[in-house]
Amino acid sequence: MQSSRNRFWSLSPRRGSLLAVLAAGLLLGAVSPAQASGFLWRVQHQGNTLYLAGSIHLAKQEMYPLPQAFEQAFASSDTLVVEADVMARPREQARLLYELAAMPKGQTLSMVLSDETKQAFEDAGLDWERYNAVRPWYALMSMQVQQLIRLGFQPEWGIDLHFLQRAHEQGMRVLELEGAETQFRLLASLEEMDQEGFLRFSILQMKTMDELAEKLVSLWTSGDVRGMEKALFGSLLFNAVFRPINERLFFERNERMAEKIMGYLKEGVSAFVIVGAGHMVGKEGLLQRLQEQGCSLTQL
């Protein structure tokens, strides 16, 4: 019989994808020029400049080579800033993830799922028993990542991981906006919320994930800020029922990220900052928050 640890690792999303799947109108003219290509901005404040890019964490090989503006921004920066350096201390990260994601000894996922949620799995053609070794939040994340991989999206082609690997190869300084431990604990904390409701809703969303994934790539490539916002946050049902989860996964994090980015600007750090594209857009997105703090943003 397969051990619970082995069952857990057989479900593990690949490194770098953990918040990717939970995954971007409201901006001023300076951030939406007609010739924009991709989610990349020059951010200036009191004479200091850094570059801010929105990433697709799981991407396709055909998205490369990236627009030249990305390469120029990376080459002109001394520091790479990412949400979490997934290449640092991999064994420690893996051990913590296992501790947080595995069901307690003697318990299984089936013990905490309602019949309604089990039925939602079955209606979607998913075998919930395959996820018996892990908690609901990790089961959801695993399903979503695995579906994206089946559609041809791979973590190794993610925009942030692409530049993170190059930064490590070149000995470039790497800073974290959050860190892997913070992200893992954030995901685990979702158990305090209506996690089963979110799980059922997400299972239904997976039926249209192939269409949504391709649409997000198209919006990212064209630099369509308003379109990205609508695609990610435009569902009235999702916003009405799951606003608390959006608050925790996006809006609260955006506030903390914006504070750190402003700190880099004030210190004059020559940085190339990469975050998930969903953090960039909307009233509570990074672009709006940085503008409100007096930054000048130019989409490249």
C-alpha cells in the first residue's frame, strides 16, 4: 500500500505554482497606452525607477521569447524581486508544505467533505478519493494545476520562474515580497473560511478552465488591464459569495506588496519586480495603489 507521504507527493503541484492558480478601467491614462505589449510597467517615484511585471505562473513554451522590453528591464536591474524564491531552501519548503497540507494522522479528506462536495467532484469527472491524503485547500490546488498541465501550461515556463532561474545562474540578488512559508500558511489558513463552498465553486469553474486559461494568456500578451480585471474578478457570484477569500488571497496581499515596492523605490533599489498578473489590476491592485502613492506608471 502506498504511504500517505507518497500519496501526497504524487499529487504535488510542481514547484513555483502554489498560488498561481488561485489563481488581474480603473487606471489612469499613463498606464494604458495603445502600443503596450505584455504586463510590464516602468514605475517612477521622486527620481527613482524600478520595473514591475505581471506574471503568468504556468505558461506555454510558445510564449517565448518574451517581448524585448522584459529582457531590457531585467538586464538594467541589479535586483530581482519575486513573491517567493521557490529555488531557495527546497527541502525546507517541501517539508513545511507536507506538514501543512497532509491530513492529520488517522483522518482522510472523505471524513471532512460533505456529500454535496463529493457529488460535485463526481459530476466534474474527478476522483475525490485520489486526494484522501491531503486537506481540501491542497486538493483544490492540485486539481487546478494538474488540469492546466493537461492543457499544455507548465510551471517551468512561468514568467517569474524564467527570470528567477536566470537570476540565480548570474548571481543576481533576489528579494522576496512574501516567501514560500508565508504563502503556504496563507493557503492553509483558508480552512477557517467556507472552504467547502469555495471548493465546490472552483470545481464548477474547472469545466471552463481551458477557455479561461487561453483568454488570460491573450489578455496578458496584449497588456489588456481592463480585460484581465474582468476575467479574474468580474463574476458577481464569486465576488458576492467569496469576497473574504479574494480579500485574503489578493487584496490584503496587494497592500503589503505595495508597501514593500514603495520601500524599494524610496531606497533607490534598481529592481525588476515580478508578481502574479492578478495582483496588478483593479481598484485594489498594485497599479492603482502605487499611483495613489504618487508613482508615475508607464506601460511598456
